Amino acid sequence: MGKSGIYTRTGDQGVTGLADGARIDKWSQRVAALGAVDELNAAIGLAAAQLVPEDAAGDCLRQVQHALFVIGAVLAQAEGMQLPPESVSQLEACIDRFDAELPAMTHFILPGGCPAGAHLHLARTVCRRAEREVLRLGASEAVESAVSIYLNRLSDLLFVLARLVNQHAGAKEEAWKP
């Protein structure tokens, strides 16, 4: 292990360790899913950094970030880790709460708006990719079904939050014009 403890040199040959001690290729589907969830958490952190920390959206995103660490542990096969059963219903409650403040959708909208709203739209697309990576992993290995369900619902929440943040900032939703 290096002096700082940050680098171990154990991954220099293209393998990484899982929580259960197994060593797998860094290009494996499990690592791709883990990486996509990690990237999603960072994208949410970037968006959340632009929000008022104590507002409801910021609180919700912090809870999501904690859940994404649990998902990472589940994907890394940490013993005894599982997504709490109420996780999806908590997301749905946030979606319902925030969506009630928004006007009905009458058209597709272009991703964008204020910086926080645009970052939430970007986080939504990263979330969709993470969901695809987890589903791809689940096609060949066992993955807790709650993980992909959570990610699916999370992308909906990120969309609603992007709209809400843009509305609060006075950023007009730009309609897609085919």
C-alpha cells in the first residue's frame, strides 16, 4: 500500500476487488454497473451542490445519494447489504410531492434551464445508463430486482426535480418542436 493509503497498486493489472474479496476484471459488466452508479451519485452531487441544502429537493437528493451507496455495496456483493424495501416508495412519495407543484406536461421539453435544472437533467440521463448497465448485469448474474426498479423510479424523480428547480428559478421550459 502507498504511503497515503489512497493507492494500493492492486488494480494495476486491470482487476479490482469486490466487497466479498473476489477479484474481477475492471472491464466486467459488474464493474460497469458499479461505475455507472458511482458516476450517477457524482452527477447528483453536482446538481445538489447548486441547490439550497436545507430545502426539500436537497434533502431528497441526499437520501438518494445514501441509497446509491447501498446499491453500490449490493453490486459489489457486500455481505448482508440490501436496498431497504421502502426505498422505492420513498422515491414515489417525493415524485408525487414535487410533481403536484408542477403544471401538467403537454409536450416534450428540451433538457436545460438554470444550471441546477440542467445538471438534474444530465443526472437523469446518467441514471438511465446506470439502469441499463444494471439490467445488462442482471441478464447474466443475479442482481436484486429492487436495484433496477429504484434506478427506474429515480430517473423519474430527477426529471420532476429538474422541472421543479427550473420553475423555481423562473427558467422557461422549452418545448421540443419536431
